[in-house]
Amino acid sequence: MKIVFTAKGKEWNSPVDPRFGRTEYFFIYDDEKNEVSIANNADSSKEAHGAGPKTAQKLFDLNADVLITGNGPGENAATVLNQTGLKIYVGAGDMTIKDAYDAFKNDKLPLFKAKK
Amino acid sequence: MKIAIASGKGGTGKTTLSVNLASYLSETFNVTLIDLDVEEPNAGLFLNGKKILSEEKFKMIPEWVKDKCTLCGICQEVCNFHAVIQLGTMILVFPELCHSCYACSELCPVDALPAKQKKIGDLTHYKINKLNFIESKLTIGEEQAVPLIKQTVEYVDSHFKDQIKIYDSPPGTSCPVIESVKGADFVILVTEPTPFGLNDLKLAVETVRELNKKFGAVINRFGAGNNEVIDYCKKENIPVLAKIPDKKEIAELYSKGHLLYKEIPEVLNELEKIKTFIFNEVKGGVK
């Protein structure tokens, strides 16, 4: 299973980025291969508009199974992510990636539900 | 002649000044007042007008035609606003992000993104005695004020030539304000003598200077707060066109939706000063 975290850094003890569209990094953990990889999303900070859909598109290309984030994607990004079958967990905004992963494993993170 | 009434800070009295100045000037001249605060127009609360006409306003957004699409990806590459996104074998369009630039529609090699109309608001024309009043109201859920403001200004330019036009602008200093102010011959910045008023006045001054506009300040609720706004205007050589006094009587009349200058001579006097200043400043503007 491929798990993606919105992240402010590249380490397990880095904080989760509570924002979706303008997250600095994607921290990608493949728990079958026990492999970590990083995707940089820093260019989203330059977007005046539409950072959410753009970031969602990047995430789509990563082919992940699970997204763990803080506040949850906005409406536009959620529209994109709804097409992907990705499971989105929120509420990890003030955790480190490691803590967020443990919380996810113990079913402590709420599942995000899009409005539409 | 086009006069934009703007402010950095909200609630300083833009609409109060707009409706009073427009009504006052319309006693002598041909005047059109335009409420460009399309997200929350409120000038109409002070004007009991007769509705002349109402029309719907639209913007154009692309609509994906799946059967024609070859998934070449040009549309999402040319969109600066990420309003068109390709996901695998799907193209998603986000109407709220679209700025109607037509790039995707025009550059699609197989015409799979034709532009379609989407309603963004309503424009209504009222008449109050001699005064023409145009109000545009953004449709609920529509995020962009600029296209409606632009169409409203265009409508007024083509329908009301040779009139004094007064634009009641939105607050702040962002795109809707730029759109409202950029065609004006003169900008009145309404402020109040408080630290908030001063802070936002400075932002508004930076904005109109960037746009190379002639402008002056009107201080509302003069006598409240402190002297910092006056001192700042002096230091920056910004003409203070008028000072509307801080009076309970004014607040009471305002809360009833009355025009102030008809009942308070001091306000009439300040409007006269504004008129004299602007007419001197904008030469050949009045016909």
C-alpha cells in the first residue's frame, strides 16, 4: 500500500503540513517495500489560483492508495481526488509524520468526506 | 467624467459618500451612479428608484466534449489558472477558477472544449428623479467579481455617454478594486481618523499611485479618533477634499436610509467642496 503524507519536511519526524494544495512536500511511504520517497510541491506556493487542483493532479500521478493530511482538500481539489478512489484521512495537522502514521495504523484518523 | 469612490478599509463611508454626492450632483448635471461592489451592493438601500431594466450577465467557460477529445493535454498546459486538469483519460473543468481567456478553447486542435455561457450576475438600471443608478449583483456561489465589474463598466460606458459617472467601488486593494478604479479620471479615497483607517488608507494610496491616478482623501467621522490621518495626508501632499463630521444625527439618518445632505447643511457644504475640487482638477470633464 502506498501512503502519501502532506509534509513540511523530508524525514519521519518532520511535521505534517496541514494544508493540502500548498503543501511543501509529499512524503510517500510504500509499506510493502518499506520504501520512502519524496515529491517536491514547493512550486505550488507561486500559484495565485488553482493550487488545489494542480496538487491533486500531482497526487493522482503518484498512484497512491491513502492520503494523510491536516485540514483536508478544498472543494476543487476534492473534485479531482474523488475521481481517484484515493482514501483521504485528515486531522494529522499537528503531528509528525511518524505519529500520523501510527495514528492511521490504529484507526485514530477520521476519514475525509467531500461535500458533494 | 468618471469619479471612483474607494477606500482601503471597509465601512469608512464609500456608499454614504457615493449616494450623497451622486444625488447632489444630479440636481444640476446628468449623473450615473454605479454600484460596483458587486459582492454586496448596498447603495440601493438609500435610493428609492424605479426599475428601468434588468439583464443577466454571463461569462464564458469551456465545456469538455469527451467524444472529440484526443487527450493531447494542450488545454491543461495553456491554462494559467489550473481551471482545466487532465486526469488519466478525463478532462476536468473548474468554472470558478476559469478566467474566460479562451486559450484552451482556441488552442484545442479538435474543438473539444467549446466555450459555453455561465451566468455570473444581474445588472439592474434604476432611475431616481434625474439620477441613473446601475446596480450589479454577483450570483451566489460565483467567486470572481472582476468579470461582472468589467461588464458593468462597459455597459455604462456604452449607454451613458457624456455623463458624470460615480463608481461606488468595493473595499480593499485587490483585483475588483483595480477593475473599478482603473478607468476613473479621479479617485476619492474615503477614510476615517483611526489607526485602522490610516493603515488601510496607506495601502489604498500605494494602489492609486501605482495606477497613476489623480486622487484625494475624504475623512469621514471627522473628530473621532486622532490626527494621524491628517498628518499623513499633509506629509504625503494628499489633498483632503472634505471632512464629514462625526455626529450622532448623521448616524441616525444613515440608519434610516436617508440622504444626509438634504438635512444636514454641513454635509452639503462638504459635498460642494468635493465638487469644486474635482471639477477644477479634471478639466473639460463636465459637459
